[in-house]
Amino acid sequence: MTSTIIDMIRHGEPVGGKRYRGQIDDPLSDKGWAQMRTAVGDRCPWDAIISSPLSRCAAFAEELAQRHGLPLAHDARLKEIGFGAWEGKTADELMASDPQILMDFWRDPLHHTPPGAETLAEFATRITTAWQGILDDYAGQHVLIVGHAGQMRMVIRHVLATPLEMMFRIQVENAAITRIQVDGEGETALPRLIFHGGRL
């Protein structure tokens, strides 16, 4: 039976600190670089690396791939969800006009989509299509995805077959690592969450 292992790591802290960044292409801060380098260390169990093209992911993926001589692919489908009018804003800025705005979004994102944002259904289609493509292309391998909190939440939600609106109940910290093992291929494959929010 084919067994595929996918590790996912969220980017470290970007320049500008914590905010609803979405697809704004801020680079990693010095702290962010340190978080990612510490999370991985000298370990390299992977056969290949796949990264979001946004620089807070891609720059570290490129450094890691070069250091270990691994093949690297960039996949635009792995970008963070587009937050529309919220992009670039902090939680405090959003709540200044409506103290409940974030709680409403986290509890029921299907009906509280930010103005101009990518819908959760659109994001789900984009991420699950990318996920299935990675499983098809890298069957039997151990792969690292360098990506985003939203992307990781969506994959975990998909693997565990939980409702779409529950994805924001999954916390993903900077430079946290999640491992999923998929046994078999195609429609009969069995995905399992091995660990979440851990270290190698």
C-alpha cells in the first residue's frame, strides 16, 4: 500500500507583526526567520518541498531546498485566503468600529465574509484541489508544504471531514508543523492527522 506523508509548516512572523494579511506579500521579519529555522533545525526528512509563492513562505522554502538539495515547487493555489477589505488591518483596527466583527466571523465565516473577500467555498475548492494534486504527484513520498494558517486549517478540516464553517476553530501558530499521513491512493485513500502544532 502506498503511504504518503505531508508535513505542513506555517510561515513565521512577517514584517509588520500580527494582522489580517491575506495575500499582501510582506516578507518574514528577523523573528519570523528565527522561528522557522528553529522549528526545522538541521532535520530534513523530506523528498521535496512545495511552497506558497508569497515571500513569507517562499524565501524560507528556497533557503531550505538549497541547503539540502531538494526539489522545490511553488503552487499559487496555496496562497492564503483573500481577506478583501480586511487585508492589512489588525484585530484592534477591525474591532474599533464593531467589537463583535471578529467573533461573528470566527463563529460563522460562511455568513460573515469580509467585504470583497474570497468566499470560504472558493477557498475550499482552491485548497482541496491543490491538496489532491500534491497527493497525486508525490504519492509515496514525504513532502513539506510551506504555507499559511488558513491553508493549513482548510487541509485539516478536509482531512477530518468537518464542516466548512468550523475551520477557524483550529489554531495555527507561526512556524507550527502539522503532519498528515495518507494511506492508499484515490477515492479509497485514508488520510490521518498524525500531529498538529508540533515540532519535528
